[in-house]
Amino acid sequence: MKLNRLLVVLMAGILLAACQPKNTLPNPDVNDTVPGSGSESGSSSGMDGSGSFSGSEIADDSFGDQAALDSMIIYFDFDKADLRAEYGEIIAAHAARLANDPTLRMRLEGHADERGSREYNIGLGERRSQAIRRILLLQGAAADQISTVSFGEERPAAFGSDEESMKLNRRVEIKYLN
């Protein structure tokens, strides 16, 4: 008797969970912040009404390694959100640029390859962009200078199911907004 009641309650819970509307599309106008990082406000700018980037890249030779600053894409291993060691200098150069110019704003756009569900890839893209954001914050950038968005598998850099295409799609793109 108790088992039947438990089964009915469990099934009702599963049905309610399945009926919940899922809003998995990212909102690029929302500025995600790390809890406890200071500023909890701010917004992304540089977006036109269609959600496309309307800003321009900033060229500035006043910060250390210009080649590192020109690198605007960080690539990741399959199913990973850990920053590879080869990108440490690049992230440090971007962090120094942000720390030295508090008016600069940046958006980190997370992407994934086509393997995995849509929801999983949105989450993986978010974890990737947040990993870079945390490193930038630790190296001196301010929380209100950096926003993140995940596009998951929705905006591939390369079309195809071969490994080379998938490598190009596992990335975070760094976009300066002003």
C-alpha cells in the first residue's frame, strides 16, 4: 500500500517536471556575474536589435604582447571547460587590458560541438565562458566589464561532423564591445 502511494507521488513529480516550460535560450543582454565578486549589475552593450554584434574590435599596442591580444578565440578539448595552458598568456594579456582601462567591456561567447543534447551543449558553452571569466577576474578585470553568453552548438564555426570541424566549434570567442 505504501509502495503504491510512493509510486503515485513519484509519477506525479515526474509529470510535473516534464511539463515545466524550458527556457534554454541564452539572453545576450543579461550580464552574468560571479557571486560575491562585487558588482551584481551591468549589461551587455554592442548588440543591435537582432542580437548581432555591432561593436568593433579594439587595436591597442600599449599592452604587452599584441599577438596575445589579437587572439580572440580560445579552444577547448572535447567535453572540457578547463583552460589549456597554452592560453594562459593570452588570457593574462586580456586581463591586463581590462584592468588598465575600466571603460572597456567584453563578452565571452561559449560554444560547443554538435555532440550531446542541445541543453547539455548550452551548459558546456556556459561553463567554458565562465571559466575564462573567473580567470580574468582573478587577474584584475572588474566584474562589470565582462558578460557571458552560451550559444552551445547553435553557431558553429565549421560545418561538418569530422574531428577538425568539431575542434573549431569547441571554443569561447572574446568580443570587445566598445
